[in-house]
Amino acid sequence: MKETLQKIREAALSAIQDPSADPEQIRIQYLGKKGELTSVLRGMGSLSPEERPIVGQMANEVRAAIEAALTERASTEKKRLLEEKLKSEKIDVTLPSAAPRIGHLHPLTQVQRTIEDIFIGMGFSIAEGPEVEYDYYNFQALNIPENHPARDTQDTFYITDNILLRSQTSPVQVRTMEKQKPPIRVISPGRVYRSDAVDATHSPLFHQIEGLVVDKGITMSDWKGMMETFAREFFGSDTKLRFRPHHFPFTEPSAEIDVSCFVCGGKGCRVCKNEGWIEILGAGMVHPFVLSNCGIDPEVYSGFAFGMGIERIAMKQYGIDDMRHLYENDVRFLEQF
Ligand code: PHE
């Protein structure tokens, strides 16, 4: 019996060393209920009382040795699998990573912020007004009564008889003067709406920046000086300005202001359509009627106002020939700015 036990031990241990053998099979074969060691133990009844404990102890040792060998094999196996896994999943942390794509401000926002910064630098603050506006603020208070022909030039979206989508940022002039006593220096950027068909230079929604200065003793030379300072900061220090007489019901006198072309310097090129000048804004001295409509005495105070289209300026500055690009948000287009 001792010999049988010894044989079982040797056979089991050598089987465990064989990497192709399944350790679970080995366990069943030797230690299982019907296993070889178990059947030896069953036969112990036929042994003499002296032999029984000796063989019993030996059988226990054999079982312990087989179990230990199986445990060891399991742990080597585990280690080997882990090593394999580590090897196959190895990453090289020194490889350069793919650069993340970082977004940036939309070109219209960039132009708007640049313009804002220039005026903030001259002591202006930012005023905002509603896009859904009363006819009163968009027209009447700006000296554009009902049936005035100037209404036709701004095809307005009406919501009711007296509520509309603002067709210009000028109503913010009125709202500001109603709330705030002079001195006033504000700019007001925002969306405006006109019932225009979409094409390369028109959109029913676009953006303007309005400016308003009101104080005692504001003259046309202040107006002109500030427009020049702005244009030189924005377009470059060589920029020249041209004031062309114009008419706005809410300013008197009024002008359209052109800057010398920042591409050709005035010689004539594609950007300025060979004119040497680019129109950038409408402006004028605030009409006395507008001041008094807002409770400001035109005998004491005077001021000037201006308004410019942000799209126009962005398109000229970046050489964008179709306004629709600015709204389609094609990343391939936007990435360029
Ligand atoms: N609101 C005018 C427009 O949309 C521009 C303007 C603003 C003119 C302020 C004069 C003063 O055309």
C-alpha cells in the first residue's frame, strides 16, 4: 500500500509538471471522490491497527504534496498570464499624442470683440437692448413717424402693429438716453432683422454695433476725431476717412463714412472694387428731436451716433465673398480664422 501511495505521488507530481496537462483533470484523477488516492484510503480497512495510522499519515502527506503542487502550478499559471497580458497591452507613453482640436471664437464674434475693445479703451461701456422691440423705439422715437419713407428702406418683420424685430441697433440709443443722463458713451452690439432674401450680401438676420456719445459741448470735430481713432486702430494707422453726406432721420447732419482700402491703400483693387474706399458705417450728430424725445434738453446737450454692420466689416477684413459662409458653420470654413 505504501508503494501504491508512493507511485500515486510520483505520477501526480510529474503530471502536474507537464504544462500540456489540465490541472483540474489531475485533481479529479487523484484527489476526486473516485480518484486514485481516495480509493487507496477506502482500502485502509483491511490494514492492521498498527499499520493504519502510518499509512493514513502517509496518505495525508501525499494529498498535501499534490495539493501544494497544484496550488503552485495555478499561481505560476496566473503569473504567466499576467506577464503575457502586460506584454501584449504595453503602451509607449513616450509616443506623441494626437493634438486635441481646440475651438475658437466665430469670426463675427472676433470682429465684434475687437471693435468693442477699441471703444472700451476710449471709455465706452456696453449697452444691450431687446431684439423684439416696440415700433416706438425702432422708429418713432428715432424721428421716423408712421408713413415716413425711411421705413421702406428697412423691410421690417412686424409681430403686431406696434411690436417688431428690431431692424437696427439704434433703438438702444433711445433706451439708453431714457435711463441714463449725460455724459453717455455706449456701444451696443447685437442681432438685427430685415426681411431680405438671402444672397451673397444679404441675410434676414445680421449684426450691427451702435455707438452713442452725448454730453455738453460735443461737436462734429469730436465725432470726426473718434471715428478716425477707431478706424486707425481697427484698420491700421495709415487709414484715411471720407465722410459722404447722407440722410438718417435721427441724425443731423448725417454721413456715410468710408475708409481708405486697407488692402491697396486706396489705389483700387478687388476688395474695394477699384474705388479705393470701403464704406463702413453710418453716423451723424444726434437729431435734437431724438434728444428731446428722450428727455434730454438739446439746448444743453449734443451728441453723435454711429452704426456699422459687423458682417460687412468681417467680410472685407477676411476677404469673404459670400455672407452665407458666416452662418453655415462649416468647420472647414471656420477653422481658417
Ligand atoms: N441705424 C442706421 C442703419 O442701420 C445706422 C446709423 C446708426 C446711422 C447711428 C446713424 C447713426 O443704417
